[in-house]
Amino acid sequence: MLTRIAKVLTLALLASGLQAQAQDKFPSKPIRIVVPFVGGSQVDIVAREIGRGLQTAWGQAVIIDNRPGAGGTIGSRLVTQADADGHTLLFTSASHAINPTLYKKLPYDTLKDLRGVSFGTSVPNVLVVAPSLGVKTAPELLAMIRAKPGQLNFASAGVGSGTHFNGEMFKAMAKLDIVHVPYKGTTDALIDTTAGRSAYYWSPLGLTLPFIKDGKLVPLAVSTAQRASLMPDVPVISDFVPGVVYDHWYGLVAPAKTPTPIVEQISAEVGRILRSPEVVKSLGAQGVTPAPNTPAEFDKFIASEIERLGMVVKSAGIQLE
């Protein structure tokens, strides 16, 4: 009997040792980072920057897998169904914290099915209009929209995206009668906005800068509480519509059951990459601010954002199927 118990204990210890050894060897195969938005978007650009750094550090291929649709929920669901071994991750945006309230029913539980790895970056959205619109300030835009109730529209990068939420927040708090037109990504939304087919678009600053510099778009305000360092002369929108403050952030999450040692290993490496001088400089030139943190800190932040942004969604009466 004792011999049998000893054998069982030996096997258990061996299995535990093998599991620990497997974790020590992480990563043991290519890493897939799912980006639930289109290629070329700001979140995609940041994800690829991180992916290059991880590939260099670990000597394993890092594949960026774009799975756009439904405000990021299609790609997010895919990650919840993946093996929780650290080899499949999700790099998402602030929509991750908006969707639990925005959608009547999600195909996953944001807090129970996914866990934070690290906050990635923060970037302002900028309110832009076409020069042909003839407005140069946010008050002028507000006056124009109010003079034509229900006749104009605003663009977004897609239903449920952060740019959609920012546009709806602005619409609700400014009490505007304007129609939402979703596009298949920021590039398409920017192109139609430059053509004057949309009255306004709240766009991530980095991708919008070339259009602004070329005079194809006019920046009226930024979404954050503070002015953007790359456009210090552009005011914050809360100067004109109190309460409209939106920080468009990106971050890395993993399936909830991913072992803590692996999550912490990934988080530490992502932090090292985002703090490196060359990455800080590269992203800073796009108006993007790296701000990595720990898994525990990011989990706490996500929970607080779900509560904070959820209150805005409810007060604005925004609801998607």
C-alpha cells in the first residue's frame, strides 16, 4: 500500500515538475496576437511594434492576426476560446471596457474569461472636419449641426469601436441630432471625412496627423483632459462640452486561465519593450504615449473603466444588439 502511495506521489511530483518545466520554456512555439480591428489602424500599429520586440527577445515568430468586426468582440471571443498557455493573446482598445455595457449580450464575460497582461499605450482622439465644411472651431461645428437637425452625419471606424463611442458621447452630451455612419476602419472614415461626407470624426491622433499636416483636415479639439503635446494649440473638447473626456487606450490581455507566471513573464517583456527609448520615440512621434503596468494593475484598471464608461453608455442611451 505504501509503495503504491509512493508511486502516486512520485508521478504527481513528476507531472508538476514537467508542468513547471514547460512554463520555464515559454514560449515554446510562435505567439499569436489577435488584434480585433483592421490592419493599419492605430491599435494594429502599436501591436506590431510590441510583436517585433517580443520576436527579437524570444526568438519565436510573433504573428499579428487581425480579426475585425463588432467593435472588437469577434477577435475577443476568439481569444477566450484559445488554449490558455500564453501563446494566444489579445491586443485591444478601450472598446474592451465599453462593450460589456454597450452590447445587450456579449458572447463572453470580459472580466471572467480574460485577464489583463499589461496596459499598452494612451492616445488622444482628435475631432476633425473637412476644410470645405467652413468651420474652424468646435463652437462653430456645434452651431452648424444644431442648425440642421437630423441632416448631417458623423463617421466612426465601426460600430462599437472607441471612435464610435467617442462620437456618441459627444453627440449625447452636446445634445446633437446627427446620424452615425460606421466605416470599416479609421482610414475609410478619414477619407470620407476629408471629402466632407461626414460632419465630424473623432480619430486617433497618430493616423490623423498626416491629414492635418497636409491641410486635408482641420483639428477642432482633442478628447483627453489635457492638450496633446503634438498639437498644443488645439483645445480640449471639455472646454466647450463639459464632461466629454475620453482617453483612447490600448492594452494586452490573455485567456483567464493563462498561468500567472507566464502572464507576468509576458507583462515584464512588454514593459521593457514599451519603455525602450527607440519605441518611446517612435510612438511619441505619432502622439502615442506608452504606459505599461502590471497584470494586477491592468485588471483593476479594466474593471474601473467598465464601471466608468458604462455609466456614460447608460446615460447616453447607447445600446447595441
